[in-house]
Amino acid sequence: MTTPHDPDAGPDAPTGRAGPGPLGDPAPARPWYLRRAFLTSAAVVVVLAVTVVTDLPTTSTRASDLKTAQGIVSEIETDTAPCNLGMTEAFEFYADTTSGHITPAHRAQIPGLIRDDLGACTFTNQSIVDLASINVPSSPTGRLLNNVAGNVLTWCDPAALTAIDQITLLIEDTSTAVGRHRLARDEKALTADRAAAYRSIAALEHELDSHDLPRITLVQAP
């Protein structure tokens, strides 16, 4: 499973808030455990581990494959929902903050709320752990289901996670042009990972010759 990157960004390019100096001064690097390269590698290891554990021979029919796929896709949708909601709220908070259409009382609540949004997309959230631990059968359908789970997981962590983290920093200081550039880069990665997830869903539907699967919602970057 690969994760698209901005072509001008290295694998460990810092994505933290800019420092107090003028535009272009070095910004402190994001902690290693929030860097996209590390998070992507961790997600890949988890998904591959699940695949190995569940790689047992199975027999199936088209009807049973569809029923299995419906159950697993429903589980993926359920596990993804908290992060999707967190990403949706983070975009809304950022829009409210940058537009100035926000009351002081609402603004005071945002830091705590957005921390919850950030947590919804990390492995500290049981839903993300469950998403990374979904069992799939060893069959063509199972391998496609594994692709769906892996791509959706990548959309959550690191894509949504890094985007929310950057939004958190920008809400604290909306004046940094460097921070806005980094958010734009994170949004591109979020969009690319969303597209990869939906391509894997389309491949699964093609294999099953059915569109009768639960819908997995992944919010689109503005």
C-alpha cells in the first residue's frame, strides 16, 4: 500500500507550526510519531500482519462472497465513521475561525473539541484499531476487501490525522503562510488517499458484479 506525497516534499518533511521568525525561517519538525512516513509504515505493518494471520484457504460462491463483502464493508464504514466525523468537524472549525464568523465562547471550545477530532483518527481510538484488525478471507474477494480496508485506513491515518494536526496549529495562529502551505499539501494527500480508497471499492464492486454494498463516507477536502 503506498501513500501519495507532494512531489516537492521529502518523506520526513516537517509539518509543524512555523516558528516566531520571518516567513521562510525553519519551523520545528512535527514529532516523529506524527510524521506521515512513520504513520504510513505503521499502518502497512498492521494491515500486512492481519493479512498473514487470516491467509487460510476458503471456498465460496458469488452469493457468499457478496454477503461476506457486505458485512466487512459495513464494518469498515462503522470503524471509519468517527475519523470521518472528526475530519468534517476540523474543516468546519477551520472555516469558522478563518472567516471570523465565530463567537468568543465557541472559539474557546474549539481546542478541546479538535483534540477529540485528532484522537478519532489515531491508533489510540479503538475504531482505528478495529479497522486495522479486520479479518478477510483468502480469496480474490478477500484480497480486494483487504485493499479497501488498507486504503481507508491510510485515509484515516496518516492523511486525516496530519490534516487535523495542521488545522489545530493554524487555528492557534492563522497568520502563518507556511502553515497554510502545509495544510494545502496535507489536503492534497487526503484527496489522493480518498481517491485510492474509492478506486479499491470500485474494483471490489466490479469483482462482485454488484453495487449493493454499504457506502463508506470519506469527507472531501475543500
